[in-house]
Amino acid sequence: MKNLSKFSLLAAAVIGLSACASSQPEPVVEEPVVIEPAQPEPVVEPAPEPVVEAAPMPSANIEFAFDSAKIGPGEQSDLQQWASYIQEGAYNRVEVHGHADDTGSADYNRKLSADRANSTVQALRNLVSGQVDFVVVPHGEEQPLAENSDEQGRQMNRRVEIVPQGASL
């Protein structure tokens, strides 16, 4: 019996050790943590503003007959083009520069250039709707486009120039 009890003790010890061994937690093997770099949010560019091209500015000056501030029938289509240009561009200020050739005195030519600019302003007011401030700028004979030595040059100098400013767009 002694052997049996030694055997029993030995068996009990083995069973006890196995019980202890199985109660211990298994070692934890940690996986390496991989952190992926954050992807930036895509940048959404705003749509470009549409390009609105202005109508080309009429190129013709309004010309007048010798010693006259009356707008001739041939100038009506030029005035209509200017009126459309001013209207479409939403200009709220327009300067009208009057000019004369050098025939006559400087004072007379300054008054004549003012009369030409005023008749042009009146014609444009009849063609343009909306609030537009027209400003008359008389130059007389001071700013010729051409020499006053012949009729062709003098005719080019009897004119008004229209200068739109202050678009309200």
C-alpha cells in the first residue's frame, strides 16, 4: 500500500501540476499595428467664372458739317451703335467730347464744339434708356486729329468723341 500511496501521491502531483499549467494564460502575441497615412480630401476647385466679353466699342467719331452742330442722317447709325454699346455695358457716366476745326476764332470754335457735344447728348438720351449721366467736354480746336490745312483734315476735326465710363456691372 505504501507503493500505492506513493503512486497516488505522484499521480496527484502530476494532475495538480497539469491543472496549474492549464490555468495559466497563454502568452499573447501582439501583431504590429500598421497605421496607414491619411489620404487628403480631394480639393474641389470652384468652377471658373464665365468670361463675358463686352461688345466692341464703336470706332467711328460722329462728324459734323462746316459751321454746324446738327447731326446728319449719315451719323444716325453710328449714334445707334453707341447707344447700344452704352446700354449693353450698363455705363452710368458718358463723356461727350466736342471738337472743331481751326476755321474761326478760338472762342467761337469752343462754343461750336460744346453745341456739337450737346446735340449728340440729346440724340443719345433719346436712344438710351436708364439713368446715364452725360457730361459735355468742349475742346474747340485744341485737339485736332488731322492737319487743318485742307478740307479733308478740317472735316476729320469737326467731330465728337464718346467716352463711356463708370460701368455699373
